[in-house]
Amino acid sequence: MGVIAAVLFAIAFLIHGTGTSTNVWFDPTSLLYAGLCCLALHLLGVGTGWYSRPRRRR
């Protein structure tokens, strides 16, 4: 999720920097909010991939 947030921030930065006219869904502000949402989920531990299962006892 952290990598997705970084990619969304980079795309928003490029769109804003070039002044490209885009659809509402790809507006830099919308991408910023999506990136912040992904960053918040990453900080909560969602999508980290480091889930350890409890071992079975024999």
C-alpha cells in the first residue's frame, strides 16, 4: 500500500506540474486523496504481507 501511495503521489505531482487538463477522477487532488487513503491503510498494517500463521502443534 505504501508503494501504491507513492505512485499516486508521483502521478499527481506530474499532472499538477505539467498543467495537464484531466478528468475529475484523475485530478491531482483526487489522486492526492487516494494516495493519502493508501498511506493511512499502509500505516494501519493493511497490505504489508507480513502475516505469520500460528504453527500447528503435533
